[in-house]
Amino acid sequence: MVGWRNFSNQRWPSEGRGSRLCTAQGTAWGLLNAVTEYVDHEKRARSNDYRMDSAWFGQGAGLKDKALESALALVG
């Protein structure tokens, strides 16, 4: 599993886009969206092109896959 406890103590789950909606706050869906927002929009990269490549095919894609697996494990 992704280190949810460590991740949830950072700013993303509470300050990301839509994170304060009652349908997302404190849910596995909210955590998955927080990871996706971080990887797609905030993760440090040389350029937006590198960030997009990572998010779609590289390390970022792997992180999002792990986040999805972890979210499914939390609800399953």
C-alpha cells in the first residue's frame, strides 16, 4: 500500500481540488484523487512534458496504479 498515513498528514488530502466536498473528504476516493492531482499537476519535473510523460507512462503512472490498488483494498 502507498504510505497513506504519511500522505494523509501532508497537505494534499485536505487542500487539493474538491477535497472538502462531503463526497470526497475522508474517503478512499478522496485519497486517490489527491494522489492523482499531485502526480498530474504538482510533482516536481523538469518540464510539463516530463511530468505528463511520467504521469501517463512512468513513475507517476506507477504511483497512481498503487494508489488505486490501495484505495480498492481499503473499500474491499
